[in-house]
Amino acid sequence: MTAVKKTTTWQDEYQTKRMTAQEAAARIKSGDRIALSGGTCIPPGFCTALSERAGDVKNVTLALGYALGFYGFMAPENKESFSIETMFVGPVERMCMEFGVSAYVPQHLGDVAAYTEQGNFNVVTSVATPPDENGYMTRSLFGSFLSRETIRKADTVIIEVNNNFPRMNSEDFRIHVSEVDCIIEHDAKVFEVPEIVITETEEKIAGHIAGMIPDGATIQLGFGGLGNAIGHLLKGKKDLGMHAEVVTPSVMELMKAGVLNGSRKNYKPHKVVAAFCVGTQEFYDFIDGNMDLEFHEIAKVNNPLEIAKNDNLISINNALMFDLTGQAASESIGTRQYSGTGGQVNFVHGSRLSNGGKSILALNATYTDKDGKLKSKILPVLPEGTVVTTSRNDVEYVVTEYGVANLRFKSIPDRARALIAIAHPAFREELTEGAKKNGWL
């Protein structure tokens, strides 16, 4: 009698690949380049175990963005073992740069896939949901920071399975058990970012911006207090759509209120399209299995030509400061890297190409320095070393709590006048004198 060959199931393969975080970390060798994904998808169990190998390995490079926790591989005393490349800068990355263990890699967020695909990363790792009935796990929340091509090219794929992560509606984020080398089970609590308190200034800015968004528009909101403020003020609108790199709890509120329904979207109607999300547990529960949201790799979502498929696309992003010619600095303060380019320029270009689109860059008119002195964020010229994120050739609307300036196709003198008019009144005379000194007025 011929023996019947037993078929291996994905469940069998899953069990074969299960291991502890320490066993997975033991596979890392000196000189490895590890793509760690970003945000909540940075696997805490693996990262803790890897950090314990400090001194055993040397020159291990880790690529990540917007880390939400601190690990031993970030500590300055372990810099001979580990170094960090980051595609976006948050509070943790700023601290790591001060330690001298991290370096920013300038790029548009839409180019993250190209960066990891071309960066010779031989190991990739991410958090994912448990497998479905067909053996597919979902790289959840920040899954877009690793492209399928990056995963395919890697020698070692390590997945940390976490039952607490939501299963997002995304073909792009799915990964089959057969595509993975190591599976760690680690049910850590998902990191929550609480609702950011909305300031009075942000409410005023949001009020100006809400008036610029007509019913039926498709919007992109950035992350932070201003995005929340705008979201709350849009509850009186009708039939809005969304195409954005990030979605937050304010999006949930607009969807529940029936305001954000996508009924007038000409491209992917009735779908909120995004690349990643961050928020509260209530928000994570909301997106779990929610088919009204559709998630894709960030290279697709942030592609200006993809953005422009949406008519009446209004992009709204933050800036740190402006000079009087209209240059937007959104990532550095002098030579200090404070944030990252992010997707701002992707959406500025995409909204310009959109039929009926417009781009808005917003900022508080002032800040208070460490000595308690009020300073203007609109300046005659940017401080030495400050990075220009969005060229003055691309800037359209600029909004502060004092009003709106449309810079599109304006001369330098007209730009200076428009920006001075929305600066804090206490600085307008000084800014006028600065403009005159530079020959612009």
C-alpha cells in the first residue's frame, strides 16, 4: 500500500515557527540592518530581547520612525552595538539624536518604502494580529511603514503576534504565516495616544480653516491638537470625504456623526483612505474590522498622483515657522531636527494637482521661549541652518489665529504684506522694518 503523504497546514507551520523573543533576537548578528517599522508596530518583546544583546553584537542598524517607547538599544552606552536611522522624528527620536545614537534620513514619508527597499535591510520585524482562518496576519496600525517588497527581500522576517491589535481593512498589510521565519507571541497593551488638549489659539486657527472647507470636499488632516480642533469644528459640514496618511479619533467622531461619509468622493467613494492610525483604545476598537476605512501602503496613499485622483482635495498641515517670502519650515529649528518632512510636501503637491484642491499650512503666530519671552513664528528670514520643508513656490494658503494669507502667484512684496497681516500685532512693525531692510517693501 502506498503511504499517504501528510499535508502540512499553516497551523502546523505556525507552531514550527513559534519561539521566544530571546530566541528570535539570538538570530541577529553583527552588521545586520533591521527594518523595525514604526509607531505601535515596533515590537516591544523583540526590542527588549534585542537590547539585552548589547555587547554581544556590534554595528547593528535599526530603522524606525515615531517610536512610542524607549528601549535599551537606544541608550548611549550601547552605541557600539546599535545605531538608529529614523524616517520621522518624534520625542523619542529627538532624545536619541541628543544621545548621538540616531540619525535622521531626510525623505518624504511617501518614500519610506523606497528607503527600506533600497537600504539593504536583511531583517524586518513588526507587530501583527493573530492569523485568520486562512493563515493571514495583519500588520496593524503602522503597517504601512514596511512595504511588501521590503519584506520579500529580507533574509529574516520576525513577526510579533499580539491579540490586542485591531484587524484593519487592508490587503497591503496582510502577511501569511508561510512568509515569516520567526513568530513571537506577546500580548502587550497597545500604546494609546490620548486626545490632545485643544488650545484657544488652535480653536481660532481651526475656525478659519473650517470656513475654507466646503460641503462635499475630501480632506487630509495632520496629527495633533490642530487636527483635533478642525475635526470638532467640521461637525456642521455635510458629505465630507477623507484621503490622509494618518487617521485619529477625531475622524471616528466625524464618521459616527455622519459628516464623514464619502458620498461625494469621486475616487473610492464611501471609503476613508489612510496609511496608518494612532489614538485611544476606543478608536482602535472602532477600526477593528471596519470596512468603511481602507488602509494602503504609504507609498500609494502619499503619492501626489494618487492624492490628486480626489477632486476638491484640501490638505491641512502644520508648520513651525515662515519667512516673509513664504518659505515654510516644518521640521527643524535652526540646525536642530525637531520633526520630519513627513507627508506635508506629498499632500501640498497632490492638492495642487487635484481638481478644485487647495493646500493649507497652519501655525501659531507666536511661541514663548525658555525665558518666558514672546517670539514671532513669522520672521523676515529663517534662522541659520533651518530646513525649508515646503518651497515658497508651492505654498498656497497660510493660516494663523489672526487670519488667512493666500500666497499663490503673489509677488515677494505682496507675500510679505499678507504674512505681516496675519502675524501677531506686536510684531508687525518689526516685520515691516525687516522687509524694508531686505528690499521687499
